[in-house]
Amino acid sequence: MLCQRQDNAGAVPTPSPVVNPDASDAANFSDIQSQWCTTSVGCDNFDLNELSALLSRQNIQVHHTRGQLLPTNAQMHDRAAPLPRLVVSPKNEGEVVQTLRAFKSLRLYGRIPLSVKSGGHGYFNGASCTGVMLNLSAMTGRRVDNNTLSLEPGCLLAGTIDALAKNQKAVPHGDCFGVGAGGHFLTAGWDLILARRFGLGCQSVVGGRIALWDGTVLEVDDNHADLLYAMRGGAAAGVGVVTKIHLRVIDEPRRAAWRFTRIDKQQLATCVKSNAFANSLGLPRDVSVSFRFQFDPDATEPVCSFNIVSLLTAEETINVLETHLGQEVSRLVDDTSRWQQKRLLDLRLIPASDRLKKDPTKLADVTQEDLHSTPLDYWTESSTKREMDRSYFTSISYWVRPNCEDMFNGLYHAFEQVPSRHPARERMYALVILGGGRMNDLQDQCAMPLGEALARFELHWDDDAKERRWGERFTAKISEILRSVEDPCPGRPYRGDVWIEGGQGRYA
């Protein structure tokens, strides 16, 4: 059984144990770590009631689920996630420390599973367990100071986007407004447009604060090289709870140019024949390419979208596409009138609802409760169905070889086999995206092994009894296609959760 997990904890095994040389209780830290890594032997009501009473006396919010739904701000994106018996919701770092000290004083490490949740949008349910959830959703602080962005772990990406835009700064990150900073920036932060030039979000981490499992708090900087390394890629979950993240920011780019082009089966064949994806690896780092497979309401056949994002102008981008991918491929996107050239914020808002696009300042006030109760206020209907809303789902990702074009035909054919009226059609997508560039340059500073191209697939549903079997079988078919071109070098999935008993061989 898992004993401790962290939101989106795409973590490699922790580097050599990190011990605080200044902590008076440092001798016991290894004991805490080893207890945490052992199998949980049980979780009885006496243990939970004792913990709850101790924390309540310190005015820390606790909630007994009694097998029912979680509080709205503690809900997971995955409706199949384990249900904790107790939710502890600290409001600040001090209450996190008090909670961890209570766990230690009551000798609960190794006896009661403990998970840490920031946003709850993890693909591997690392934020939930059957014991105690440490819910950090109330810790939402954010501040831009010169070239540093400081975030508390519960700050949603919506608030981060707002803070960066108002200060005309940028940092690599994803496009789901509902992810929390703790899970997102410590384990990933893949940015469609910035990652190849500036690296992943986690590679922009320059420090922060962490509460070790014994309650000791450390300010992490270059003087704690092992901890800083662990914070870049998810391994910090091995030593404690990150309570603040400092990220290096850049000036907002002058422009973001993009074109997402629907191509038919014949045009896809042209891209495959021309090795368009493999050749994209030679593009300037200001340009990134991806292929996305899905179903659109106005199309009977599967849709493949040939996606280009760039920090260059549209004209400059088309020219480098022709140079590296050839005329046959570049002709698919050479009509400059079909390109968008706007602010980076506009690119961030592609999955947003019309309401949010009209007034992006509303990003500042988005809460987890809002996203769960009224998702269509914040996302388009298609984004809500395919990715953003709470649901049951399967999610797989593999590092793949850049010369993986044969896989594209397999994906398209698999999508063609989905029955025309099947409810899953509007709830799935596959994405193959180019990596490399600065991401790989910074590999030695990042705890997460990286490849040069990533392929992922998601499928969502609401009626678990009727739809799970079909969904899992179709996902297995897609998995076989992706694994046919898997890159074995990274050795583990992107953002995989390794906090499993035994530490290797299986992923949550």
C-alpha cells in the first residue's frame, strides 16, 4: 500500500537522503523517511480521532469524510480517486508544520497513509489516499518580485497566469487553469510555446521552502543542492511538503504566433511521408510542432490537427518550416491570414470560455469550487468534455522516438474504429508533441528523466458502470500503438508516480 503520495508527484526515487545539518532532530529524519516508505499497517478510528482532536485544538481545519464526498475544495479531478477518511486543510506553512509534527508525535508514519494535494488534477491520483489528505488548497499566495515568481502550492494556474500577465512576465507552464502550483511546477510544466526555448516549468524552479516530514522547515536555495534538484521534477515528495516555490521568470515575449490546422487523412499521409515530425526536431527552439487527434462535432471522421506555435512572426515561422519540413508540408500552413499573432495571454486562453476570454481578469478569482461547480463558465464545452471537468478517465503517456510518424497512421486508424454514435468520441484525444531543446539542455539539473518527444492519450466518461470496460479496452489499444515507438532511454513515464511500495516496477 502507498504510504505517502503527492499531487502529480512525477517523481524519480529521491536522491541520497537529504538531512538538515542544522536541525536538532536531524538524527530522527532518516527514521521518518524510512517509516514513511514502509507499508501502512492499518488506519483505525482511534488514530484518526486522536489526530483530529490534536489538530482541532490548534485551530487547524479537519473534515471526516465518513465514506462520503470530499469537501469541494478537496475534490479530485478523477472521480475514481481513493477517498481519504480525514482531510486536513492547513491555511499556512505553520499549520502544515503542526500537522506533520502531530503525525510524528502520534507515531502515525508507516501506520496511516498520507497524501498531499495542491490542485487535485493529477493524472495518477497522487494527491489522494485512503488515510489522511493534506489539502493545501487554502494556500494560494502569489507574488512577482523583479524576476522571481513566488507561489504557495495551492495557487491555481489561473491565478498564476493572471499575476504573470499583469506584470508582463512569463514562465513555462501548461494550459489547465485548475492545476495547483505544488503539483504542476514541481513535477512538470510543459509549455506548448516556451518549453523548447526555456525548458519545463519545473526547470525554472530556483528555490522555495519545504517542511520535512519531521516538521523541520528549510529555505531551499543553491546551498541545498540536493533539495533544489529534488524540487525540479517531483522528487521533493520523498522528503517533505513544499510550502513555497520560487521560479525564475522571463519578460513576456513580444508575440505568440500560432496556427492549428485541421488536416485530412491524405494530408496526414503527406506529413508521414515527409517525416514532418522527426524533421521538426531541427527547427529553431522558438518553434514547436504537435499533432493532435480527436473528434469534432462538425466532422464524421477523426480530426488530425497539425499545430504550430512560435515566438517568431508568422512569415518567419513559415519560412523555417519550409526549410526544415519541405514545401509539401509548409504549404499546409502557408496562408498567413489563417495565423494568429497576439499576446501570450491569448494563447493561454484557447481552452477558455467566451466569458473568460472577454474578461481575463476573472482568472485572478478562480477557485477550485468554481471549476467543479460551473466548469462551462471557464472552459469551452469541448475542453470541458475532453480534459477539464471531473470525470472517470484513463490517461497514458510515453516518451517516443522523434521518428515516430508510422504511429500517426495507427492512431488515425484506431480513431476510425470508434462507432459513430459512441459517447466516447467527444471525450478523447491523443497528442504527440515535440520536446528537446532547452528541456534536454537542463536535464542534469532536473530529477525527471526526459525524452525528445511525448505522446499521450486521455479518455473520459461519466457512467462508470457502463463505460469503463470499453474505455479501458480502447486505451489498451492506443497504448500498444504508442509503445510501438517508445523511447526506452528515459526509463519511466512523464510525470509517473513512483511512490509505490517497492519503489520501482509499477506506477500508479
